Amino acid sequence: MPKKVLVVGLGGVGVIAAYTLQLNADCEVSAVIKSDYEHVKSNGYELDSCDYGKIDSWRPNHYVKSVKEAVEFGPYDYVVVVVKNIPDVYNVEDIYADAVTKDTVIVLLENGLGIEKPVFKRFPGNIVLSGVSMISSANYSGKVHQNGPDFLTVGYFDNGVVSKELQQEKVDEFVKLYSTPQNKCIVDPDVKFTRWRKLLYNATFNTVCALVNLDVGRVTMFGGIETLIEPAMDEIIAIAKSDGVTLDPSLKHGMIHSDDGHYYAPSMLVDVRKGNQIELQVILGNALDIARENAVAAPILSIIYELLKLVQMRLKEQSGKIVLPKERPL
């Protein structure tokens, strides 16, 4: 019997993940599609992928508008969560809870630190995996452009309930399901380290690009590396060290040059341009909370965070999530 997998969150990363899993004959993939549902129903996804080439029309095995509808295609062995994690706007666990049984493995293919804590609280007996994806992929209304190859590391967040052996068994199984000749998917023995390492990029390039409305190429060409990106990366290295994680400074070079040759717009910049709320707390806020707890100075990241909080409020007002009075109160 094929493994039943539900993918929740079909953005640029989610579409590639669903497509990749469906290539495996041992997977039956269902997907929850929001804004692109009618387009996918009529035309399918159009993929322009550095890994898989050009695909004119692709659809998951099953696709629905909501998790409630997806339940009929379960029960699911895996629920892969690629939803934007924005706790100041909504609770991510509420979105996919209906699809989780006691045996479901939850795979958090999301950005940020500390994202496992509310999942453990909501689903204390379930195995929860960390998926950290280094990929350049964006979904523009059903047209997916993948510029950077898919490199996924998978490990487990130890839930303290299930044996480590069983948790590792599920890691190994998912890596096998996700692996193709075109991508790279490996076992992650230290998810805490891996998530801090990715913050070297996400807490710096992702945030700065969103703040100034410039892609990575332009931030680099306009002189932002020396003045903002590298000093901010040094702050992440210092905060990680206070949290027990050593990031070698040599890692900065790879992150700085990871998008060479492309005018790549990171996910947070794409969200700002679309008028969507941004993943500010999990990408930067949680790291700064650790900095404050451990008395680590992070002046550049703190200013970026405070400025992006204002951007977040602007986006909320634009989308109608907050309404200001017509006349400014005294």
C-alpha cells in the first residue's frame, strides 16, 4: 500500500515537495490548495524547474480547498506542513489538525526556530519531523519557477514520548520517499544546528530584501552585503552560540553566494509584494527572544525586526485584518 501524504501549503516550496513525493510510486499525494484551486482545476500547475525541467500541466493525485475535504482521502501517514507560519495572524496547528490521527507523522517543512513547540503541545504523542529546505522556488498564481536545486535535510524533533529509534525510523522512511535522482534529500542528525544555519540566510537576506523591496541580486550589487548582511549574520552566529550551537563563520560565504547568477526574490519579499503577511516572528522574533534571554547584543537585527513589525501592520491594514478609524485619535 502506498503511503498517504497530505501537503498543506502549496506555495513555491510546497508545489515542488508535492510533485517530488508524487514521483515516488510508494506515495499517494493529496494537497490543500487555496488561492490557486480554480487555476489548478482548469490548467494544472505549470512548472519551470531546474530539477525537473518544464511541466505544462501537473496536478496532485487529489486536491481540495480545505483540510476538512482532504480527510476523505486519508487517514494520512504523513502531513507535510508548508503553510506560512505567522502566529500573530493565525494558529498553524488549527489549519491541519483535522487530518492528524494518533499515527500521523507531522513534517514541518517551514521556516524558523521553535516551530515544534506548539505542535508538541497540540499533538503530544505524534512524531514531528523537521524538514529544512534550501531551494529557490516561487509560485506565481499557479506558475512555479524553481531556480535553485532542492536540497532537503530531514530529522526529528525529539518529542520525549516516542522512542528515538521509532522517530529515526520515520525520518529514514520519509527521506526515502522524498529522494529522487534529481534532488538531494539527506538525514539530519542535528535539527537545531540546521535551523540556526538556515537563519544565517533567512534572518538576514529574507528580512532585508522584504524591508527594502529589493531582490538578493540587487541588495548585493547595491552594497548591502558589507553594511547589513554580513554584520547581521555575525549577530546570528553570536545568538546561536549562546543557545549552544556553533556556526563556523565560513558558512557566511556560502549563504552570501547561494543565489549567484539570479535576481532571486526570497519568500518574505514575495509575500510583501503580494500583500501577504510575513513570517516575522518565527524567522527573526524567536531568535531575538533568545538573544534577550542570553544577553546577546543584536542591534542590526533588532532594528530590522522593529521596522518589519511596522511593515507587518501595514500589510494587515491593506488586507483588512485591522481597520483604523477615519480620524486619528488624539
